[in-house]
Amino acid sequence: MIDTLRSEWIKFRTVPMNVVLLGIGAGLPFLITLLTTLLIDADDMDGQDVLELAVGSSLITAMLLGVIAVAGVAGEFGFGTIRPTFAATPRRMRVVGAKVVLSVGVAAVVQFVLIAVCFAIGSALITSRGGSAGWADTSGSREPIVGIVLFAAIVSLIGVGIGLLVRSTPGAVAILILWPLIAEGLIATLLFVARLDTVAEFLPFQAGNRLWFFDDGSLGEDVVLGRWTGGLVFLVAGAVVVWLGALVTSKRDA
């Protein structure tokens, strides 16, 4: 398994597209945090505001990390490079497992480091301009940090599963991006009209988004899913997608 992981890591860090997407995914939240904390009145932001800004803007990163996970799987099938991979490691589930571990691990680490860097830079800029923005201001708001890291990891998990199922990079990326942006919104609206609001809560990304919310009270009093129960629903959805992808991979020709 270690050799398989090492092989997947070499693939990951030597694909130029991954470097570009990581740069964009990390650069945009950093730029948003930098410009906001430079241009806003220093007295109008504290540490809590900087943290919320860093977490909210890093949703872009989470989705791009998912795109990297999709491309890392679907691209191999598309270009046929998965064949020598399976020839070198005939146990296909070992390859799938290595892709899952690598994608989820990289997503979690990148997301956590990005939040830490954005918060540190943003707080330093606010403080240097005469404001007050420190870690002490975020007391009681640490859970969203864990939540956004888990969100990014699960999005990458789903990305691996979609890549295994679709095997076409454009198609798989379109599904990953358009499902939460368009499809779930339409489904949730229809369920709302049908007075099935509770059912809409269980849509994967509707549930997963609760992981990074700062105020659970903003969800309302009639909600069924909280932060961690919503995250669990999201995780189960990701696990199901990966399981289906692994099942198809074990039975279908490469």
C-alpha cells in the first residue's frame, strides 16, 4: 500500500494542472483576505470577522480540490494511463484506496494551512493598521475551522467517486460543480414548494454546508440536521459514491 501511495503522490505532484488549480484555489482566498483587510476600516473588523472571511472564501479552494481529485482519476482513464497502473498493482481496490487517501489527505492539509495563513495575515494587517484582531476574538468559533477542513476532504472523496464512475474529466468536473450550484438548488426549491423542507436538508451539499456555518441558530428552529449530523450525511453520501465507483471499477475494463 505504501508503494501505491508513493506512486499516486508522484502522479499528483508532477501534473501541471494540479499545481495550477492549487495555485488558484489558494491564491483567490488569500487575495480576498488580503484586499479586504487592507481596504476596510481597521476598526470594522476583529478576529472573528477575519476568520469568517477566511473560511467563507476558502469554499473556492474546497471545490477546486474536488476538481483535482476528479481529474486525478478520470484523467487516468481518459488517457489510458490507468492500464499500466492496474498492471503494476492488479488489486484495483488498493489503487482506489490510495487515490482516496491521497486526495482526502491533501485536501484536508491544504485547507487547514490556507485558513491558518489567511487568518494570520489578515489579523496582522488589521492590527498593524491600528485595529484589534486576534485569536482570542474567535472564542467559540473553532468548530467551523474543523468543519471547512472536513468539507474539503469530503468534496475530494466525492470527486474520486465521480471520477471512477464517469471516467471523463469534463463530464465528471461538470457533475461535481453543477450538482451543488444548480441541481441541488432546483431540487430544494421543488421540495420547499411541496412542503418537504426536511427532505431537502438531506441533499448532500445542503447537509455538508452546515459543517462550516458559524451560527447554527441561523438555520432556524425547525431544522433536523445540525453541524455534525449534516456532516455525517455528507460523509455517507461521499462514501456511497466512492463505493459505487469502486464497484464499477472492479467489474469494468480499464
